Amino acid sequence: MGHRFTKFLSQDPQIIIYKTFPISALVLSLIFGTIYKYWPVPLTADYNLLYRLTYCLKLLSLNALFVINLGISSIAAERLVTPAINPLSKKESKRMLINIRYLNNSVEQFLLFSLGLLGTACYLVNPVNFGILPAASITWMIFRFIFWIGYHIDPLLRGPGLNGTLISVGLLNYTGFKFVEEVTGSSWVGKGVNLAWLMGELFFWCYSRYYPATQSV
């Protein structure tokens, strides 16, 4: 088993990412779908925009507690008992450096996810679709931990956890589509915004693929 794992990691880094992506995406879909299906539908007569936004803030507080605060604690705990207590000494261990990178990445991802979740909440007028909010929140948090654990096992194995970004992208695209549709009164214009985003994504992917950087900083 150990030999197979070592052989797997010895492959080209891009190949490893491509191989783990489909499995990770499938797991994400199963977790998200299960939570969405079985999360109770709000029956309160107070189901309105304020109710949804308040609920989102509670979910985001839980996300911040486990994803952001634990990341901070993992770094602070090690600094207090090692020479790395001086952040300018450059004596951080590999474990601490990974935790720092995890935290930085998670803060970036949390910003995108928060905006996407709050924006999506504005348009979930049908209580039947309310489960999207907790499903997104819980699944996103699980995949942050998958990213963190994978990073510690081997930096190449952080890829599966990065699939949690798909949740943020989906929420932001939905919000952008609904907002533009609301302003213009046309769903086609909203779809045009999504298409413009997709073209931007393809541009950067193709540019990096066919015009790779020749020097590292």
C-alpha cells in the first residue's frame, strides 16, 4: 500500500490533480446533495429575506470558528513553544508553514464563500430551496479540512480539498445571474454575465497552459 502511494505521488503533479479531481467532485456532490435533501424545510411564517440573511450569518460564524479560528490557533500554539515565537526569525517548521498557507488560503476562500452565500440567500424565496444554504456551508467546511489534512500528508494532495471552491463559484455565479436578471429583466443578459465569467476563466487557463512562465521569483 505504501509503495503504491509513493508511486502515485511520484507522477507529474498535474496528473495527480487531474486524477483526484473527479473523485473529489463526486464526494462533494454526495455530501451536498444529502444535506440538501434531508435538511428540514422552514415552516415559519417569518421566512423572508431577514430570516435567510440572519441564518447565513449564523452559518458563517460557525464556518469562521472552525475553519479560520482553528487555523489561527494551530499557528499560535506552535509559536508559543518554539523559537518561531519571533515571527521575523524565520524559524517556522514545515508544519507551521503549511498551517500558515492553509490559513491564508482559507481567509481568501472565506471571503468569496461568504459573499456567495449571502448573495444566494437574497434570492431563495422558495422555502423548499432553503437547504442550499446549510448544505453549502457544511460541505465547504468539510472540504476546507480535506484541503488542510491533504496539505500535511503531501502538498500535492491539497487538490481534492480545493474542490470546495466550486461551491463558492457556483453561489457567486447564481447571485450574479439573478442580480443582472433582476436589474435588466432579462435572463439572457444574466446568462451573458455567467458566460463572460467563464470566458475569463478559460483565458487564464489557456494563457497559463500555452504561455507558461519561464522564470520563478
